Amino acid sequence: MDLSNKVAVVTGGGRGLGFAYASALARAGAAVVVNDVDAEAAGHAVKEITAAGGRAVAEVGPVGTSEVAEALVARAVDAFGRLDVMVTNAGVLRDRVLWKMSDDDFDDVVRVHLRGTFTCVRAAAVRMREQGEGGRIITACSPAGQRGNFGQTNYAAAKAGIAAMTRTWAMELARAGITANALVPVAATGMTRTIPAFAPYIEAWEERGEPLPDWLRKAEGFGTPEDVAGLVVYLASDAAASVTGQCVGIGGDKLALWSHPQEVATAYRDGGWNADDIAAAWPVSVGREPQTYGIPAPQAPGA
């Protein structure tokens, strides 16, 4: 993929998945604005990218506000003359079960993930429409947003909201030639390191250089941040000009397309439905095969 004529912003680009995205975009030729709330991490990322021959600048700030979003777009334009790709990767976790989750736990996650995605994409869309040459919106979703996850009311809600916003933007921005797609990555990061089922394998990979086991890469679609980055480069490229409104999963050796919510069973009754009618029909019609929910725990072979 040749992205030498593209300029990208990557939020949360100082480490983990964001750094992998920014590095891969730069290797493909794009100029990159690396955003992070941590100035040291953003600066280190820029140093790494430029040392490898890429073009990158840092813009430090916590995503969520319109001011930070507009500063990111302005930085891209000031440094490189335009903006073609917005990758909204920044995120935080405040995991608690429902009855222990505070207002701040909820608001912090929603502000960074959901509002941060909205404000950054809005600012990017304004600039891209002014340029009149199309563009790429790449948001970050999660299996938790697709299926729910224990202890992640805030995170699951934000990620589900991002998927819905992305589908909406695909419609709204189509006439301007701007695509909007969501990543659903599964990778070894600081966030997934907190998951007990993944922690030992991530620790072995990070601290001892042991490769992630084959069953984890295939059956669970769980790999390194670098395994995810190729999808970002593809979606940013001209090759993906016809791909929009999609939630695309990637991790390890697995690439997947997530379904959109849709009706899976229907029933009809002349005159409508009262509670007794629903109770009688439910087990033999629409409720015969209820939908599953939650993310199954990883299972090693023989476990």
C-alpha cells in the first residue's frame, strides 16, 4: 500500500495499538500526527517513526473536547498541509461491576471513547469536506461493544455507541467520498493484560519474547498490536475506497466481519399483541432461540 500522499492523525498513538497504527501508516508513506495524553510517550513515538525514515509530529492532549480535536486537525494541516485519515484509538478503562461503578468511572470512559471519537471525527469531517478529496475515518470498537462484557458497562456502552456512530457517518459522509469503518481489534496491550485469561501469555511475550501460542492466535484471534496495524493501512488506502459502514475484526491470524444488529425472528398477530399473547407465543416463535451475549473466556486446548 502506498500512502505517500496521505496525512493521518492517530489518537492514543504513543504506545500499544495506537503506536502500531502510527508506525504502520508511516512505513506505508503517510505523514502522521501522533496524539497522546502522555507527552513523553508521544515524543518517543515520533522519535521512533522518524528514526525509521517516516514523517511524524506530536500533538499532546486528552481527547474528548472540541478544542483538542480541532488542535489535532490544525496540527496536521500546519505540519503537512492537509488531513486524509483520522484514526480514533485513544481509550481508558475503569472496569467495575454495575453496583460498584461510580459516576466518574462511567463518565471518564464515555468522555474519552465516545465523546473523544465524536469530536475528533467531527473536526476531521469538516476539514475533509472542505478539501473536497474524500477521506478515511477509522474508529476503534471492541468485542465488548458488540456482545457486552462483565464489569464493563461503561466501556461496552461507549464501544457500541461508536459502532452506531460509524454506521451513521458512513451514510452522512458518502457523498463527500469519505468512508467510515470501525476496527474490532483483539491484541496484547496494557488493557488486555488486565484480563486474567490473557495475562500469562502477554507477560511471556513482553518479558521473555515467547511467541503467542498458535491456538490463541487462531481460535481466539488474539495477537500483537502489529497484527492489527495492516487493517488500518488497508482501510486508509485507495484500495478500500468502496469499504464503508463496516465493523471489521482482526487479531492474531484472524480477520472477520462483524454483523450489524438486525431482526432474526419475527411473529405476527392480527390486532397486535397483549402480554398474554406474547407469553403464549414467545417460547414457540421469536423466543425459541434467544441470542447469546457476553465474550466467552479463552480456552486452551485440553482445558
